[in-house]
Amino acid sequence: MARKTTYRKTTSKKTGRSIFSRILRFISFSVFALLFVAIIYHYRRGLAYYLGFKSNKMSEKEIEDKRLSDIRNFQVLAKHEGKSIGLDVSEYQGKISWSYVDTLEQKYPLDFVFIRATVGRDRKDFQFKRNWIGAKKNNMIRGAYHYYRPNENSIEQADLFIKTVKLEKGDLPPVLDIEKLPKNQSLDSLKKGLKRWLLKVENHYKVRPIIYTGERYYSDFLEDEFGEYLFWIANYNFYREKIEDEWLFWQFTEKATVPGIERTVDINIYNGDLQQLQYITVD
């Protein structure tokens, strides 16, 4: 006897799943499209600026010389009109042609520069002397900073900085750069060392130093106990687009292109105009 074939009704279930999948794809696409439009709108000024170079009849070299490393950098600069802009350099930037270091994007004058002088207790930056003299000849307000090594003697580090850096009238206060946590000592011991360095340098130059560090390092370890000091804060994150009121300087990028410097360089915003910047220099 032949078997009776039975058929299951699956069409309605497949149709239901198909409609549901289409709805999910539509929602996903809509969310992505809205997010894309929001990003374009948020960075509209930077995009217009960047695309303007592409539309003009300019050489690739001119475009590269004038272009910031990303659109966010221009967005930040546009939001700080009137603030004093500067950079910081070390031997990693190689030999700088200081006579060409004048403006950023042919729009923002570079008023100041921080120059790395020393590292730890025994190393001078190879380009410090050349940069120190070059910045002065280029009529830039200059400052010197020390890269602090947490596991080395703080007084020896201060002595090296003092021996290396001769501040003159019109220079910025000395800077202590602290970025690392100690490996062989407690956090309390680190803070004592930092205070010893700061006190010795202040007694020598008769001006209170500035502290450079990252925003997280500042809020987690330094903000409470070093409240009497002024801070220079580094934060490159895309969500950070304005300087905080309590920051003296903000290092907002490490990938800018500046005439006279072959490699990318850090750019900083001072929380005030040029006249206010001159007010905090050494007498």
C-alpha cells in the first residue's frame, strides 16, 4: 500500500521570520545612519576646513604641511579662539628649523614652547641646548621640563635639572613631568619624592613649578595633595574638546604637523590669551 504523504504548513512561520529580520535590518541601518549623520554634523567645521584643501588647487606638500593629523584637532582649535597656542618638543622631533616654527594651519600663532631638558637623575635631552637657544632666537616664550623617573632619587633629579636649565626673564616656570607609577616604592613614597623635587626647584628659581601629567593620573593621584600647584594636563580623547577651568595648559594632541618640524608634535592650549601668558613668566 502506498504511504500517504503529509505536508506541513511552514509558509506562515517563514514569512513571519522574514518580516522580523527585515525590521531588524531596517532598525540597525537607521541607527547607523543617524549616528553617521550626527558625527558629520558634530565635526562639520573640521570637515569643511579639511575638504576645502582638497578642493583648492594646492600641491600635496602644501596640503600635508597645513593639515592637522585629524579633524578633531581643528575642531578643538576652533573652540578656543583667543587662547594662546604652543607646542612642546624633545629630541624625538629631531633637529628643528626654528625660524619656520611660527603658526599652526597658517592661522594660529605659536606663542610658546616647552622643551624637555632632563630625564631622571642622569640624562640630558640631546637636543635641549639647541632647542633652548633656537626658541629664544625665534622670539617664542620658552619653558623647560623634567621627565621624572619614580624609582630614582628625587633630589638628584632636581639637581640635574637645576644644573642644566638657566631660566631668564620672560621664560615660563619649570615643569615637572610625571606619567609613570613606581615599581619599587609605595604611592606615598612617590608623592614625597615629587614634593622634594618641587620644593628644591622652587627654592632655586624662586617660582613655583608647574606639574604635567595625564588627566586620569591627575584625578587619581595628584589632585587632592597637590592642589596648590598649577597643572598642565594631557588628554587626547575624542570626547574632550574644551579645556577645564582649573587647567593651566591642555595638551590636546600629539600628532600635529608644524612647519620647521619634520615629525609630528604635541600642541597645547594655554587657558588665557598671550598677555595673560606673559604675566606668568619669570620676572
